[in-house]
Amino acid sequence: MTVQHLNPDGLHKNPAFSQGVVVPADARMVLIGGQNAVDAQGNIVGKGDIAQQTSKALGNLLIVLEAAGGRLEDLVKVTVVIAQDEDLQAAFRVWMDFWGERNNPPTVKVLRVAGFAHPDFLIEIEALAVLQ
């Protein structure tokens, strides 16, 4: 059995996310911890710029995914945590550029929070991937 993306009739269909995903019992899953805009030396990238921080966080997520042998298409669930006063649309545009024209996007959950562990962080993104 392969991963099955669900977008049933009666629910909004959006190219940015799936409404549900069925994961086979024998799947090899990768849990990707919350990634933020930190470079390999621990420096924060894009201070004050949600688009730049979103791009870096997604790039970091992709590094972890590829280290596990995965591809972007293997993502089945993405959770985005964004600072409450930041422009969600700017972050969303970066996500759409990152995802591109691929089919079967993951499920996506977005949360707004008052702050992060470091005051310069504006976004954190975690994910679940199923390697096929």
C-alpha cells in the first residue's frame, strides 16, 4: 500500500495542502523536529524578515529530510508555528514557492504564538515524512 492523500468532496480543495493522508502500517516514517532560521554555525538568518526566515527553516527541514533519504514529496504533515504579529501570507508565499507544482501536498497546520525560545525567531516548522 502507498500513501493516500485525501481531498474528499464536500471539503475545500487547495493546492497548498491535503485534507488528510492515509499512511500504510509498514511505512518508514521520519519525524523532523522544529526547524527555524538558524545556519550551520547557529546564527539566526533573516532577523525581522518572515519570508527569509521561512525560506531558511524550510531549507533546514529539507536538509534533514534528504539526510534520511527522503524527498519533498514524502512530506505528509507539516506544522508551522509563526509569531502572532507576523504576516502569514508572506510565509505562505514562500511555502508555495518551495512546494512548487507538485501534486499531493501534505496536511498543514498553522499556529500563532506569542513568542519563541529566542526573541529573534519568527517561525518554526516541523514535519512528518513517509519514505516510499
